[in-house]
Amino acid sequence: MDITTGTRASDAERAQVADQLGRHMSDGRLDLAEYNERLTRVYGTATRDDLELVLRDLPKLSKTTAAQATSRTRLPIWQRIEGSSWLGVSVLCLAIWAVISLAAHEFTYPWPVWVIGPWGAALVFRVVMGWESAAWQRLRTR
């Protein structure tokens, strides 16, 4: 039977250390191989002391760094996905309209405005009103 000294680490503490390792990797302090090795050690540890050893040679991350990282992403992920979808469909519709116009040797009716306009207006309205963003902020602070 293996008896370890020190306080046992929780899953939440392991996840927090894994998040810190990810931030160190994105800052360039760790390469992918070392990140993977340390992450394996994190999820194999039993005590808090072992978790601290994984971060021993890395600088402490400040709370402001985390706040700056979250403040850069002003829109919730689903609004960014919807905006990307709108942009992709808009480009596709414009390309189809351009091919039809070139094949007809004249500008045809600009039907893409009926796809691009209302959908874009709805997305902008939702972003400006901020209803979903406020709900997102409340969920994040829980």
C-alpha cells in the first residue's frame, strides 16, 4: 500500500494546474513535448506538493494576465461562430451571384442582399443589445 505525505490534490486543483501549463505553453515557455510530459505528471499526482513540483521552474501567472486574456474575447463563442457562419454564407452567395452575372453577361438582380442583410442585421442587433453577452457574463462568474 502506497502512503504519501501531504495533502491530497483534488481534480479541480489538477485542472487549474493544467490550465496554467496551457497558458505557459501559449506564452512560449513550454514546447508541446514538455507540456504533454508535465500534463501527464499533473494527472498522475496524488498530492498538492507534487503539483507544485510541476510548476516549480515556471514563473507565477498573475490574475491580471487571466483577466486580460478573457477581456480580449468580447463576444461569446457562439456569437463568434454565428458571425463566421454569416461571413461564409455571404461570400458563397456573392460568389454564386457573380458567376450567374458573368454567365449572363450582365448584372443580375442582387438577391444576396436578402440573405446577407437581414441575417447580418439580426446578428448586429443581438450583439448591440448584449442580452446574450450579459447572460454569458453571469454564467462565467458563477
